Amino acid sequence: MLDSIKKMFSGNEEEVRVAGSKADISREKSAILFEKAKKYFPGGVNSPVRAFKSVYGTPLFIEKGNGCFLWDADGNQFIDFCCSWGPLILGHNHPKIREAVISTLQHGLSFGAPTALENELAELILKNNKYIQKLRFVSSGTEAVMSAIRLARGYTKRDKIIKFEGCYHGHSDSLLVKAGSGLVTFGETSSLGVPKAFADETVVIGLNDKEALERAFAEFKEEIAAVIIEGIPANNGLLMQNKEYIEFLRKITSDHGSLLIFDEVITGFRLGFEGAAAYYDVHPDIITYGKIIGGGMPVGAYGSSEEIMGYISPDGGVYQAGTLSGNPVAMAAGIAQLSELNKPGFYKELNKKAAEFSASIQRYASAKNYKVRVFNVGSIFWIAFTDKDNIQAASDIEAESMDKYKVMHRELLNRGVYLGPSGYEVGFVSAAHSKIELEKAKRAIFESLDVVFK
């Protein structure tokens, strides 16, 4: 069996290795686990991008994480810039979060009833976020966005939603249309199983295109309930939008009686405590948040003004419920994490560290005349194989650049650095990344870029 697994592992190594390539790390145990997983799960995974379809080799099965490090089933150690896709802003296994979780679970895991921990976390958020007055906890970012869309429709009594190509808002039916993230990874623009009637209620336009948005409002007039955008689109590359464009979104939605929804599942509490709303100083009508408010536990939330949130059941007629909403263990983890994030200087120090890290990679690439741009905002970064200084729409990303990312990803794994297994995904710097680890990671990235461009 082991020989067949080795053959499978090497089967997609079609590219000739060049001088400077690092020998492949052992993935034998991960490969065995992956073969077994294929018997249980579609594609052997429980979330598509984990299948490593866009990079070399079999998926890594992770055994543990601590600080800025991950260890896989074969004992390989990696400096982790995936951070569970963003929420681990304090790093893995942070002692205060761990202690809060252990202490809370001794009293039970779930009650399906209110607890004081819900109040405590909500108060911590609302007292430090001027953009929302009330919120509702749910169990995931997808659920938060799905609920926010229903709320927008219930409040405006309209049906249509405008979203942007390249923005990913979870896998609810009405939003899984020309989405980014894993769908782009597999070269798809939609999903089977989404009824045409659902898709017809979603108007998809390109980012950074004012005229297209104006045409959409002119065509559908008073049918549009809301415009939804990622706080800063970061599921399909890091597509930085100008402040002027975000202000335009705020104005056109207000002028037409529609709501503006910021999906801050990635940017919320990552750019700063108030996320992209504060970054742009634009006040959306509804904001959604994700796992970061639970320290990595399954949590989400959506919030708005008292008036709009008054439409949510049991106060209003927009129904939304969840047995695990406000789960006590997740609430305790969130209190521990957000208390750390709310300390003076936390974001200033973290964002400075990420900016210096990104700038160092860019300086190296520029000095070598490599076709590479490193985009950075807050503690988020994206290494793109392009010579464009500004990428603001999904259509600006060159599909062939992903071949270079595949090589870099393999070389980085072989040098002990873990990035997400898709060139469309962004990276995250955490508070646990010390200068020593960042220096090691930079050297690994420099060497990997040298291999890519040979």
C-alpha cells in the first residue's frame, strides 16, 4: 500500500525540478490518512480547498498547533500563515483561550439556553464598536451572512441582492453565484444544486465598476434589498478597494433605499477592533463577523442598529434560530481572545510587524526583478505573481500565475512554511509570530521565489 501511496504522491510532480529545489518532506502518514479519508468524505475532505487540488502533493493532516507553529502527522513543523484561515490572530493554543475553554467545559458543553457569557461577550463587542448597536450570535460566518441577507429582505420588503464577482460570502444558495475562494480554486463560477430562481434574485457585477452598479439600480429600481461586499475582498486575492468607491456604495444604497452589508468574516477584528468599517470610516447598515470572535471556535455574528435588529424574531417577523448559537464554550473563548485584542497598542504592533514582513518580501522580489507583488492591509498579506501594482477585481488576476504559486507552495512546505493551499488565498500574521520566525519565513520565501523564477 505504501508504494502505491508514494506513486500517487509523486504523480502530480509533473514539473521538472530545478537547481535550488528543496527535497520533499515526508508525507507518508498524511497520505495514508488521506487515502482512508476518501472512503468517508467526498474528495477525502470536509471543506474543498483542503484537498490540495491546486498545489502539489497530498493534503497535510495536522496533529497540533502552538504559537505560530503547526505539526503534521509525519512530525513536520511549519511556521503557519494560514492561522485556520484567519481567526487565530493570537496564534495556536493561546494559554488564556485554552484556560477559558477548559474552565467553561467543566460546567457543560451546550444548554440551548441563555448564559451570562453571551452577555459578557456582546458587551465587550458593542462597547468598543460604534458601527453596531445590537447583534445576534450564530455558529458560522456563512450562517451570519445568510441571516443578514434575510434580515435585509425582511426590513426592506425587497428580494434582490447585489454581490460582486470574486467576493465569497459562504455557501448559502443565494450567494453561491460567481463566488470566489474555493470555487475559483476549482475553476468554477457557480454550484450545482442552486435553483435558478434563487440565482435570479442575485445580481452579480464586477468590483470597482461604478457604472455597472448604477445600471443595476436603474434596471431593478426598487427591487434591491441590499448590496453586500466583503469589508476588504480577501477570498479571491486581496482586492483593495479605494475609499472613494466604498463611499460610493454607501451613497448609492442610501439613495435607493437599499441596505449596505459589510461581510467582515475575515476583516472584522483582524484589521482592527472595528474592522473595515473603521478602516474606511464608512457606516454599513449590517455587518457580519466570523470565527475570530470565538478564538477559532465555531462562531459567527451579525449586527446592526437597534431599529434594523428589531426585525429579528422574537421581536420581529424575520425568523432565525440556532441551538448552538451563543454556545458557552465558544463565548468563553471569544471573551478571552477579544479581551486581548482590545488592549492598547495591540493592532498597532501587529499591523506594523505584518507591514514590515510584506515590505521585505517585496523589496527582495523587486531587487531580483521578479514578477511579484505583495499586497498588505493590517495583518493580512497576499503574494501575487503579477507586475500590476493594484489588483481591484477578480478579472485582474492572471490564471497562469497560479502555476508559479504551486511551485512556491511546495518549496515553502519543504522549508517549513505553511501557506493556504491555493494562490487565491491570503496569508495572516499573528501576534505569535516573533521576529525570529518571521526572519526564517522570509528566507524561505526568498529561496522559494528563486526556485520559481529559475
